[in-house]
Amino acid sequence: MRHWFVLLLLLAPSLSLGQSGADQKTRPQHESNEAKPNPSASSVNPQPSTPTKENQAEQQTPKCPLPVWTDPFWSNWALVLVGGVAAWIALGTLADVKEQAVAAKISAEAAKKSADFAQKAVMISERADILLDGVAVVPSRTGIIDGDAQLKLRYKNFGRTRAKDVRLKAQMLIEGMQLTNATQELPTLVMGVGQEQTISFQSFGECLTEATFSSIMQGKITLRFEAWAAYEDVFGASYTTRDVGTFLPRRQVFMLDEKTAG
């Protein structure tokens, strides 16, 4: 018995090796049988395998999460903020431009007024100025004021530029009477700086009767004259002057009652 037991112990490894070799010989055949495609199974479309919950969690949860500020919500609010600041700056700029426009308009108006004032000042200071310079009763050759005496009016250009289209006119007046040869008017002329022009009436005897002249010298009748000077200066402005005088028989001169310079 003891010898059989020892023999079995010696044969046990060899038996196990023989079984494992048989298994190795049969396993490749089995794997080859499984590797061969099954015609019946190839006709059926394989169904996609559904991912497990763990796989879904791994796909949904990013391994490196993005920062919070990369969310589109914050970028949109940033754009709104930038737009608001830009609108505020634009409104401020528009207000500044409006103020500058108002200031420029005021400055332009002030400059225009100043220029107009300066131009007007130049025109006034440089304009022609024709005025009545003297009124005289020129005695006759005998040296006395009689029927041969005559009235003369002298005009002068006191301005600093010449006057053109000058028209000088004068007349003698007695209230309630129609006088003959009592109006004198010179042709249109040009008067330079400092130039003089004289309007000479005919003698009193040619304009008045002897009785009328005697009444004037006695102070019973008032003799007056009225004269005008109309002209245009080199700046294109027009002017008119008017003078009125009354004869004083005791002094035998004319006194100016009205003087209007245009």
C-alpha cells in the first residue's frame, strides 16, 4: 500500500501536465471557432452600446472647468457697460460741441458788430462833409445895402474824402409873397477835400420890388432864405443838409435859425 501511494504521488505532476496540454490544444480550436463569423449573426445590425452612467458622467463633467468670468452672461453685461459709458461720453461731447457752437456764434456776432462799428467809424471819420460855411449880403459898389446888393451862400467840403453828385439849391422867402428870380440851383458837381462852392442870387432889385425892399429894411417884412445840399460820398452813402436863416435889418446880416446836417 505504501508503495502504491508513493507511485501515485510521483505520477500526479505528470497527469496534471497532460491535462493542461490538452486544454491548451483544445482552447485554440475553441477560440478559432469563436473568431469565425456567424452568418446568421452578421445579417443582424449591431445595436450601439448604450453608455453607462459612469461614462455619461465622465463625458458631461469636464476634466478642466472654465473660469466663471468666461460665461457669456458676463461678456454681454460688459458690452452693455461699455456701450453705456460710450453713450455718456458721446452725450458729454455733444453738449461740449453745442456749447462751443453757441460760444462761436456769440463770438462771430461780436466780431461782426465790432467790424460793423469799425467800418462805420471809418466811414464817419473819412466821409465827405459838405456844410454851409458862410452867408453874406454883399453890398453894392457904393458900399451900402441897397437894391444892387445881393445874397451869397458859401458851401465847403469839410470831410476827408471827395463828394460826388453834389446838388446845391437855395431860395429867398417872404411869407405871403411870390418872389421872382428868388431860387438858385447849381448843376450837379463834384467837390474835393476842402473845396468851396458859392450860390449867388441876383440883386435884391431884380428879386424884390422897391416897396418890398424898403419894408424889409424897416423891419416891417421878414426876409428869410432856405438852402439844401445833397451829395454822395466815396463809400456810397447819401447825405442831405438843410439851413434856414433870417435877415436882421439893423445889423444887415442873416442869422441862422435852423441847421440840419445829414
